[in-house]
Amino acid sequence: MDDKQFEKRMELLKKSYDRMEPQLDPEAVFAQIEAENATQQAQKTVTTKKIPSRWQKPTVWIASIASVLLLSVLVSSYVINQPESINSKKDVSQKEKQEVGNKEWIENITKKYNSKKEQIRRELKVTIDELNAFEFIKGADYMLDFYTKRNSHLQEEDVQYLKFNEETILNNLMTPRRALETIDEYNNLTYDESFQVYRLYEETVLELENFYSDLLKPYEPLLKKSKDINKYPSDLRAIIEAANNQFMELKENEEGAFYFKATPIYGEFSPHNINKLHPDTFGYFEYLEKGQLLLADDLRYTREETAKSLKIMERTLLADVNADSPTYKVLRQNFENTWLVLMKGTASYPALTKDGKPRKDYMEFLQKVANGKYGEVMKKTASTILNELQQDNRSNTLAQLSAYDIWTIILQTREETAGLSNDSDFTIVSIDESQIKSIYEQYKKSDTETFINQLRPLNMVSLYLYAITIGDESLQTAIMPETNIKTSLLDKVKSLDIFSQLGEYDGIYPMVTVRISEEYQEMYGRQFLIKLSKNQEGNYRITGILD
């Protein structure tokens, strides 16, 4: 077969393939090829060289088989690839559907967000530029941007997740009024639920106080001239009404400057549902309203007002178990420092006269504190100071009183089972007499000061207690050099069986609480609090014991 015949055969094969039905019949293909081959043989010219008859049939069969194999491969490839193409189309369709769903969700949440934002703008009576300048609005805008971008990959089955994100975004749009309105969403609010309401309220109130107060400056001459709001221009009345709507009262300080202060608990515009909050959280609201009670070393408010505020804060300090939280620590430091100044006296309210005798008004104040008018924490200390001053016009307790002492009294009176068992800052261990004896044996073989310097507070206290039970006074003095601060109750201890546990406070001020076994609590009380401080060499020693 020459080149022309080969080309014609291939052309015929192509035409046959093009006319193929989906169901391939191999015998029909063979018959058709043989017929076409015979026709071509009759048309050969005289000059064409004949192929020997023994090669003719095999050649046809080989070509036929090749064509069938080729067609089989092509058909198989088509059939096999068909489902993949369908799946691919399905995948594209699913992806497009997902993208459409996400786009719709983003459009929907953005629409809701902008609607609520506009409601807040009207509520606060501000322009859109003023609204967008608030830090709490910037934070909410950021949350919208963050969640809408993060949700671009979610599938429509993630309905609950999308719903949660939507609530998170919208809840970030908040005002003081809206925060306190969430009270109605609860029944019988727990402390934690009430604290969450406080946190929502706290996020916006201070910034709005400053904003509305700044708006008053151009109107100060008018405000000083008249207290009648009906005589004010409409723009000033709008400012006052917007602030009142957020539970803020218009006030005037000693310098004659006007400002707004939110007073949601006991104020003129307190919401009707405020008493549904757990009262143990009121100390935080009180601090947010009053701020720091001290100005340098003097009081910002009257002594009576200050003491009343401290009583409200005291309840929160005794109830909140999260003593390691930043919010608690700020309140606690304000409480400690203010009580210390109140007890020692200030320029406005001195404790002593120029000749060193206690002032009458100061003694009357101490009597009120000792009677419990201003809370429980300072009752005992005030009573001790009062008795000492009445005896010889001087008080060692008052002279030595520190903020650290007030903190230990807070710890001692906190409303928790066995003192501080719920505080995460405490490491609690049971009394192990054999271990304590082992420490004591090591002490006897070592240099006293060097050995004690290496002890952690827990081991130091346990060794001190053991020294009391066996009468080792030299060790007692080494651990607690100031022997005049010993308590009579501890002096009576003769066995470690009296104690059940030791709790080490791992805070700014090292402290160990010594828990008394239940059967001995009637005689010794529930616990002792043992204070430790660093000496001049920087090593801890016991510096105080409260029973």
C-alpha cells in the first residue's frame, strides 16, 4: 500500500468515526473497511505494484484493530470524564451559591448595623462625624469589619455561627442607657450577670460624660446666671436632655465649672430597674461615679461623703471572688489609700490638734467607724485606736497603720468559706507534720539566717508554728524578730493538730493564712493571717499576725 492509499484509508477511518453511533459495532466496522479496500484495489493503475496476497488480510486486520483500539480509548476517555465534568459544574454551582449567601449575609448585617448606629446617633443627639469620633463606635466599626471579612469562607450550614457573629457585632453598638436596659433581659440577676451589665455600661459612660461636659463650656455664663432650663436656648436644652437620657446629672464643681456626671444607682435619673442588679456590684458603680476619693493627700469630698462611698465599695471588695482582676485591684487600692488617709487625718480633717491631742470631731468620727456606721472592715481597728487615744492621747496602732494592714483586714473579713479558698491567687496545702519536722532537722544542721533566707513563705510559717509547739524561742525570734506582735492565742498552741491547712497568697504582699481544724475553731477561731515583709537585707520575715 503506497502513501496515497494510506492517506485515503485514514481519511475513510476518520469519516467512519464521524458517522459512529454511540454504540460501537466492531463487525460492521470490519465489513465496511474490507468493502472500501476492495473498491480501491480495482481502481489501481497498471504501474502500481501488487502486495502479495498473504500480507493483505493481516494488514487489514491490523489497521482495523488499531482503529477500534483508538476509538475505544477516545470513547472511554469521554465516558470517564463525563462525571468529573458534572461534579465540576456542581462544585462551581455550590461555590457560587455559597458566595451569594455570604454576600447576602454581609449585606444584611451591614444594613442592620447601620440602622442601629443611626438610632444611637439620634439617641445621643450628635452628628454623624461626632458619632464616628467616639472610641466605642470606632471599636464597633472594627468588629463589623473583622467579622464580615472573616465570614467570607463560611457555608450556609453555619447558621448558628453566623447568628452568634451577628449578635456580637450588634451588641458592640452600646450606650449607657442601652447597657442598663439589658437588665430586663434577666430574671433574678446573679452577681456575674450584674457585673456583665456594669462592664457594658462602663465601656461608654466616661467618654460620653467628657463629651457632653465639653459642650457646656460656651454656655457657662448662662448656666451661672440661671438654673431654669426653660430659659436656656434650644441647643443647650438638647445637650442637657441627651445627657439626662444617659442618667447624667448637671453639676457644678468648687471652681464654678459645669459638668455632667452619671449617677445611675442613687441619682435623679436612675432607671426604674436598677434595683434588679445584684447590690454587691454597686461598689464598682460608686467608684465609676466618684472616681478617686483623694486629691493628693486630702479628700475630694467631705469626710462623711467619703466614708459612705467606702462603705458601698467595701461590700463589693468582700463579695467579688475575682480579687486578681484589674477592676478589683483599682477599687481595692482606692479603698485602702482613702481609709488610711481618713484614719491618720488630712489637712481638711486633721486627727490631732497642734499640741498633739486628738481632735474632738476626729474622736467622734472614730466612734462612728467603731460602731459600724461605715462598714465592717475598719470597725476593730477604729475601736483599738479610739481606746488607745482615750487612755494616753496617743496610739501605736494608728502610727503603724499602713495600706497593707487594711488589705489584710479585707482578706480576713471576705465573705468566703474558710477565708480565701476561692481565690486563684492562693496555694493551699495540708499540714504535714512529718515534713515540717524534716525541715526543722535541716534547720538545726544549718546556719540559722542562711537557712531561713532560703525558705518560701509557706515553709517559713510552718516552721514558725512548729517552733511555737516545741517552745523553740530562738527560732521564733529569728523568723519574727518583732516579738511584741505575737498573739496570745498562738502562744497557747501546743500541737500542730490544731491546724488543718496553710494557704499562701502569691500577690504583691506575701501572706499565709493558717486554717484551724474544725474541732478547735470555737477556741481559736477559723484562721490566722500571717503577714510577711522584706527586711533590710531583702529577705522575708513575719511582721504581723491577725487572729
